[in-house]
Amino acid sequence: MNKNRLLPSLRSLILPLSLAATPLTALAWPTLTIPTNALQADAVQAFSEESLGAFELAEIKVKPAGQSSAVPGLVGAFALPVTSITIDGLKVVGGKSNGAALRFERYDWETGATEIATLGNFRIDFKSHVIHADVFLQSGERRADLPVFNFKEQTALAIRYKFPLSITAHQVLDQLFLTLPAQQAFIEGLKLNEVLAATLEAINFGEIRINVGVKLRTQAISTKPYRP
């Protein structure tokens, strides 16, 4: 392991965690963005059987891109590294997965072309219960920070600090439904007909399990945003 590469991330992590260990009466809690790219922190998106069935009918395939990876043994599940979390007071209000992406491909039998829409650089807003992402279309168009999924919290967020360098978090999000802007992006990007387009708003796209651990990665994950 190249320890020198981890030092900047670890130094930037120590300060907010040391603040977290300070008694509440000693300071006014600020909003902190904590890098987690050096830790074993991942969000696993597991598409529901309902959504996988809809993908099959529409001839849509989902593939990992960027820093994402398929989860071995789990069909339709993808691991997206969590590169940072944002804390306001004692609550986690946001998280990012820069560099991770999911690529949706649809073969159009009428034209013989493969249409592509890619979601990348995910951002979770726990206040509004919305997941944002950059949407990249086959045309080369990029729709930055588009609200993509609405979600509900299946389990309460569990986050713990332990001085001087320990943070763990666990959260499960479910009932993922596409927002109207995301539906439109999929319709345009994948060239969906009216029948397929009409099903988008009713499909539950599954759940996301977020785990932030204390163990270090062999090599820190890049925080550079994904671009096709």
C-alpha cells in the first residue's frame, strides 16, 4: 500500500473527527464534508426484480462504469464507492460518489443502433430525500446534477465516531422512483416508445445500502468526477 497517497485524505479526515470528539458545549457544530475515499465506504445499488424485468422487456442492459463494479453473486447489484459525506450538526445530510457511474444500454431493433444513457457522480440529499446524478446522453449532452431518484429511508441512519480516527455509518434507502426530469432523460436518451415511457413512473428501482467502515482501502479512490 502506498501510504503517502493516503496521507492527504487522512489528515483532512482527522480534523472533523477530532471536532466530533469534542464535548458539545465546547463548540458550535459546523457543517463538515468528510472525505471517505480512503476508507472502505460503498453504496450498493440493488435493482428490484420489478425493474430488472422491465429492463429485460425493453432490451435494456445496465453496466458498471467509472469506479463502479458489479457485486459478485448478486444479479443487478452494483457497488459505488462513497467519496465523501456531509454532516450538519449531528446529522448526515449528504453523501457523494464521484467517479462512479451506471450505464444503461438499449438495442433498438428498428434502427439497429444501441442507445445509451449514463448516470454518474451521484449525490444523496438526505434533507430532500433525492438522489442527484450527472446524466450523459449518447448525443454528448450532459445534464449536470439532475434529480434522478426520490427515496425513502428504510432504516434510520446509524453513524458513530470514535476519537481519533474512526467513523462508521450504515443506512438503507428504498422505494427508488425516477423523478420527472430523470424519466424525460431516459425517454430521450434510450429512445423509448410511448408504451415503455409510460411505465417509468411506476417502477420501483430497488434499494441502496450505504456502509462506511473504519478500514482503509489498499489504495484511496479517486475523487475525480466521471466523464464518458
